[in-house]
Amino acid sequence: MKTDGELLYAYAVARDGGSPADVPETLTGVADEPVVPVRHAGFAALVGRVPAAEFEEDALRERLEDLAWLERVARGHQRVVDAAVSAFSCALPLRLATVYRDEEGVRRMLADGSASLGSALDRLEGRVEWGVTVYALPPPNPPDPPDPLELSPTPSPPESAPAPSGRDYLRRRGAQRRAREADARRAGRAAEAVHDTLSPLAEEVRLHPPQDSRLSDHPGHNLLNAAYLVPRERTEEFTRTVAALTDDAPDGLRIRLSGPWAPYSFVTHAP
Amino acid sequence: MISDDLPTERLSLVDLLDRLLAGGVVLTGDLTLRIADVDLVRIDLRALISSVDARVPSPWEPPAP
């Protein structure tokens, strides 16, 4: 079955329900290729044939530096995983760029991993992942106090107000710094409170590293980047709680809900 | 509070990359290329940023002369 110059990209693993029509024929993957199930050992892996020129190790390493390419692959991967979740009652997303040389490799993976794949599917059946991020927006810029060492001839202060002394300047600077620190502490406590409110609604919680604003283009500072594993029947309660937290959030705090996701963050127990 | 002042497309990509680069089943096997567990786990957002911000040196290559 091997075609030269092609590799098999594996997206997700589910229990093989035996039905031949569970994956839409129009589904395409990271290289716009058709996606088909490889069935073995009671499992089905969704795979697609991708060009080796893009996905073998050296090529991949180079292309991962290309954000546009990475985005296309990431969105394609997510598209197939979402389809797998709809087609099967539970599907395990695989790590980005899980690539095999041929179908025999995929079948061996399913057989070798059957115990851990089965227990992960049992644990995650009927659960979805929700993401919640909390960002603190930068405070509106207070005007810098005038630098007393710099003589500004233009705006002459009202006669009643004497020119600020160096001591005034330092005092004001210190007050601004303390206010900023107090704001940061308040925002940190508010983010913790969000997490403390949501955690009891989840079976498992995973904290991802804070998102880097240089990548996210977000003007704020990411205080919480959490994933919650929520039983389907508690989804409404969970999203309602996030909405209430969002409505009640103090000024300058942004709470974002993302999902429902396939349980990417929970396929292995939190490290 | 509506987040219409935020770059939602980019944020949704970052949410996705958080999951794809740190989550998902990591499988090993004789015939896998072992890309997932060997390389991708070391690629964090800092490495990704190097593709959009030339001031951060690439982790793979020496800076161009």
C-alpha cells in the first residue's frame, strides 16, 4: 500500500464502531488530502496521505518555523479531530504531526497501544474540554509626571501651583508604581478566583503556560490559561458560570471561553 | 463584556497551538518517525515567535551573518 513520496498522517483514534459511513467522504486533512479510517484491534485511526517532502523529519522541523504553514496544518488537524468527535462517541486527538511510513505502522501502533488507548477512551467518554483564559489589560496610560530636570517653557503652570520639586516628582512616581503593583495583585487574585470557581465544575484541570502576547497579539497580560475537562451534562452549568464571571469581571480583566474542544489537554494525566 | 476589541483569529490559533503542541496522544512505535515526542515537545511558543519576530534568534540555525 505504500506510495513513494507519501507518509501517513494520523489525526485521532476512536473505538471502531464497525460502521463504514462514520467519516464524511468530503473530509480533508492537513494537506487537503482525503481522510480515511485504518481499522485494527478494535480501534479506528483517522489518517491521510501527505507528501513526505513536507512531513518527513527534516522538512517538518524547517516548516514549523513558518507560522502560516503551521497554522494551515494546525487548523487541518483540528478539522479532522472535530469530525472524529462527531463521528465517534469519543475520539482521542493525537499530537500534531504524528506520522507513519505506511498502514502497517498505524496498525502496529493501534495494537501496541491498545491498553492505554482503551483506558483513555473509557476515561474521556462523555467529556469535553473547555478553555478559559484570563487577561489583564494594561491600565490606561497615566501621563508621566513632568521631569523636573527638563525645563519645559510652554505650559506655564497656573500661578497658584508652584513648579513641582524633585521630591514631588519622586513621590508621584512611587505612588504610581505602588498603584500599578496593587492593580497587578488585584488582577492576579481575580484570575485565581475565576479558576477556583470553575475547578469544582470540572473532573480534571490542566494549566497551560501563559500565552505570549507577542504571539497572540493581545494587548493584555495573560494571567490564567486553563483547560477544564467537563462532563457533557455539566456543560451548560460550566458555560453559564463562565458567562456570569465574565459579566462580573472587574474593569481591565478579560475572560475568554474557548471550546468545546476534543480532550487534547487530558489524553494523558496532567504531568 | 464583549471581546470585540481583541484579535480573535490569532487568539484562537494560540489556543489551538497550546493544545496541539502540549496535548494529544504521544505515540511511539518502530515505524513512526518519532517526530511528535522527540521534537515537538521542545517547540514552545518562543520557538514559534522566532518565525514572526526576527529579533529572536532561531533555535535551529545560527543567526544569519
